[in-house]
Amino acid sequence: MITMGTMEESGNKFKLGISSWTFPWAVGAASGPQPEEKMTAVQLLGKARELGISLVQIADNLPLEKLSNQELRDLKSFSEENNIKIEVGTKGIDPDHLYKMLDIALFLESPVLRTLPALFGRKADMHEVEQNIRIVLPQFEKAGVIIVLENTEAFFAEEYASLMDRVNHSNFRMCVDLANAVGKLEGPHYVMDKLGKYCANYHFKDVRVIRSPSIMGFSVEGTSSGQGGMPIDYAIKVLKSLGLYVSVIIELWPPLLQSIEDTLHSEQLMATESVKFLKRYLNDN
């Protein structure tokens, strides 16, 4: 079983990875213009190889459950041949779906299954989230896979913390994303203080807040890692103080430009800049 603080034992370093959310336009956004050919899971691992990254989290925007058995075998072969580890991600807390994703996680040798607290087609309440997580936990414990629940704007940080305390299970942890908390108007330092001790996976998605030209209101825009306002210094300090050397996964919210081609080019540049920044940052810290 994977235990906290041992994601990468050698030198107690954080493990840097990219995600299908590093290239959200290339894999196909939920709405808006689409690329002529969407990035596949194998191509995403190819991007990791190009960037010198050996960890990839494949999340809900590139659903692994839609791949055929042969496509999953090809993905595993590519990861093994190129020494790239895979973390499996999805969305939803339906038990049958989580069991299916557990099978995929085991096949791809993923130590975690990252998911979002939602049900397909409708919002889940916290009671239902807890109930369903408790149902599947024995099977995840037996398999040695950790469910990491990502904090989204569905709930406040205090609600997630209370859930973690009630369930209190080593195979149920948090995927902490400070940018997501903007949707609840919660500050990143506060959220890190609330959720840091439960963290088994840290998403670094940098953003900047821009006042509108009318001066009435703000917009939130994604940036390359290190170019926005998300306090990575504080987040890493909290994790290190807790002895939690977890995977740090780059996610991006690239702004939509005048064309999908320009957007894809910008997205690639942001990914390259983000990897360069975080490699240097984590090596220095």
C-alpha cells in the first residue's frame, strides 16, 4: 500500500507531473472550438516525454473508461517503455463507476484515483458523497489504491475537512487545488491551512485576477505556473512542514484566443513554461 510521504522516497522530493488538464484545449474542451484532431492519452504521455516529465495524471476530460481494452494496453505499454508513471483520474462518486475506475487504476498501476465530488447530471450533497465513499473504501483499501477527492466549488473547505475527519481513512485523502476555491470566494492560504494535512495530491493551477475595464468586477484568467497569484511558496511550505511529499500536478486554464490554432500554440507554450518553472522551483525547495 502507498503511504503518505512516500510518493518519492529518494531525497524526500516532490514528484512533478503533467495532466490532461495541462492541455485542456488539445484534448477537447467541454464547450467552445475543438481541435481538428484531439490529443489522445498516448499522445499526452508523448508530451510528457518531450517535456522531460515522468508522471502523467489522466483526468475526467480525457476519460480512460471510454478507451477500449486494446487502447488501455497500448497506453500501458507506452508508459512502461518510456518509464512514465500514470495517475488515474475521473469525476463522480457513484460506487459502480468508482469500482470500474479502480480496475483501470490497478491495470495501469496507479497508486491513486483522483475524483470530483459530483454525480453525472446532477450535484451531489455531502451526505451522499460520504455515503458512497464509505461503500467503496474497503475495496480500495484491499487494492492499495488511495481515493483522492479534489476540492471544487461544490463545497467549502471546512466541509471537505469535516468529511475527511469523519471518514478518517488512510485510503481517502484530498487532491488540493487552491484555484478551484476561487469559486467559493475562499482565499488560497485559508484553504491550504484547512486541507493541507489531508493532501495526497497537489494541483498547481496558477491564475491572476484582473479588474474589468469598467472597474466594476473582476475576471479570473489562467497563467503559466509562477506567473499568477497562487501562493506556491506557502503551499509547499505547508506540505513540507507536514512531511507530505506528494505529487505536484500542473494544470492550466489557457485563455481562449482568436482561433483554436492560436489557443493550442499558447497552451503548449504555457505548458513548457510551467514545467521549466516548477522543475527549477521544486529542485530549489
